[in-house]
Amino acid sequence: MPGLYRVRSPRFRFPADIASLRTELFNAFRRGIVCAILRHLVTCPVDPVSFIRRLPKAELHLHLEGTVTPETLVELSARHDSSPLDLSQAAALFQYTDFSGFLLAFKAITEHLRTPDDYELAAWRMAQRLARQGVVHAEVYVSVGVVYYWRRCEFEPLFLGMERARLRAESELGLTIYWIFDAVRHFGPEEAARVFRKAAELRPRYPSIIGIGIGGDERRTGAEPFRDLYAEARAAGLRLTAHAGETVGPEGIWGALNIGAERLGHALSAIHDPELMGILAERQIPLEICVSSNLRTGCCPRPEDHPLRRYFDAGLMVTLNSDDPALFLSDLDNEYRIAQDTFAFTQEHLRELASNSIEASFLPAERRVEILRRLESLE
Ligand code: ADE
Ligand code: ZN
């Protein structure tokens, strides 16, 4: 095991008389016990951080653009801007005070991703960070909706850059990645149709495109206008996800379920609706919970208001995720640590959360079983 070292005992020297023999033996005995305790502490996996890191887990709610750090943004800006951003100017783009401000910051960062090489760089850096956290599989949202709406450019060439990084991550890091094409709901169903149809068109050639989703501002557009598009996407073999109940009440979650969403992003407001809680528990609808995101955007005012623990105790299918780690100053490891430190999840609970992430993934059954076995046997 890495980081282990042998605890060495001082040499025993035979004493000159009985009294010192007794003392020597007693000291040796005491040293033995101390050594045994030290050895136990050193060899036992009591370090919860390393346990979290070693848990094979999946990240199911992660936006590629939201993984771009200020440092990477500086590099991107140097590639393209006539007066490139310095680090403090880049960091300023990551500032926001509420959910609407957060969406604007997300857009500003996305605007700096312009070429296939930019997307490749962002995806490769993301993959490296995921692998360092013990993530073995990620299902990553990419805001195709922002590219179409604000930049009016073709997405496929950019996608090829992401694919290069994905293939490299698989061969060099053993990390698998699926892509979820995300539309911006408040741009409306016509814009979403372009996104979903592009996913359907590309999927036969790129099976890493696993599904579609809607992000953006639920307060402006609910799920219902996307009903037919969701049916069309399902018929094209795409899996269906939706941000739901992040900034609005339980009606946003009912809406997402009603149009066929299989997995829900955030689902923060389900706690206010006992009937909905019952349905989510009974149908074991996976929830992509993102605690730091909810606290930083102000969607959840205080940690003690967050329903994570109550969902888990009610038997809901909870997974932990980081959403936009560079904007929320977090990562998946940290989300597990928050579950442990703030919500009193035990090591076994954390193992269950990791299992949920694998079960709720869109991976084929054989790979899920193989990872779940590794998870079970982890000490
Ligand atoms: N786009 C990126 N992150 C998002 C979030 N948390 N909610 C809605 N849209 C998003
Ligand atoms: Zn999100």
C-alpha cells in the first residue's frame, strides 16, 4: 500500500541485574504495544480522504465548460484575444452573486472555447482531474445550445476535439467518458431541437454521445415545451436527463418526469412534496445532487437546509456530483467530503453513494457489475 512504512523497535540489550531486567522487559512490552498501535494506525485505512479517493465512482452531472479554470482560461485567451486576459481578469469572470449571475459567468467562460483544440484542451484537463479523484467514468454535459445560439457555428468540428481527449483519457487514464448534449431551456424548443437533432445525427458515428438534457433557467421555461423533442430523442436511442427543481418548486420535477426524463439534475425542491418523494423512492429515479453548486448559486441558502441527507434516509437514489467545479470551487472528492463532514455520512454510506453513481450511469450492465464488484471489495 503506498505511503506505508515499517515501525522499527529499538534493539533489546540483555541487562546486568534482575531489577533492570524487569524494567527492560516492561519497557519492551510497552514499546511492543505502542508499536502495535502505531502499526495499526499506519496500516489501517482510517484516512477518510484516501478512502474517498480510492472509491471507484462516476461523475454524472458535470459541465465541460464549468471545469475550465481561470488558469486554462488565460491560456485560451492567449490563443485568440488581441489583448489576452491575465489571471486576475480571468478570475473576475468567475464571480457572481446569484443564479442569474452564475449563468452569465458560465456563458462568458464558454465563449472562450472557440476551436477544436480548445475543446480538446478543456476535455483533457477535465479528464486528468477526474482520474486524480478516483473517478472511473463520467457523463459530461456539453452546452451545444450555447454554441449554436451565441456563436452560430457548426458543432461537429469542436466535438472532434473533445473526442480526441476522450480517447486519450480512456487509453492513458482508464477513464471512460460519455457526452450529453445540453440545450439551454430558456432559448426555447426550436434551439433545443437543433441540439437534440445534432446528437441524434452524430450518435451512430460517435456512440460516446449517450443522451440529451436541458439546463439554463427553469424560472423562464419549464419542461413541458420540450415534450415532443424528448420523445423524438428517445426514439433516436438517446438517454434523457433534465435539470429540474433547481430554481423552482416541485412542479419543475413533475414536469421533467412527465416528459420522460430518466435522471434528474439537482431535484432540490422535491423535499417540499411528500407525494413526489414517494414516487422518486418507488421508481428509484436517480438524482444528480450537487451540494456546493446549490449553496454557491444561492438556490439553497444554508448547508442545513440542503435535503441530501433526508433524501438518502428516505431511500431515494442519490448520487453526488460537482456540476461546474471551477465555478463552485469544488470537485467530486470534495462533495463526498462534504457529505461526510456536514451530513454525517459514514464510510459505508459513501460506498453506497459511489455504488449509486455506477448503477445510475448509462454504462452497459457488464461494466457496471465489474465496477460494483471492485467497490464492494474496497477496504
Ligand atoms: N448550466 C451549467 N450549470 C448549470 C446549472 N447548475 N443549472 C442550469 N444550467 C446550468
Ligand atoms: Zn448542471
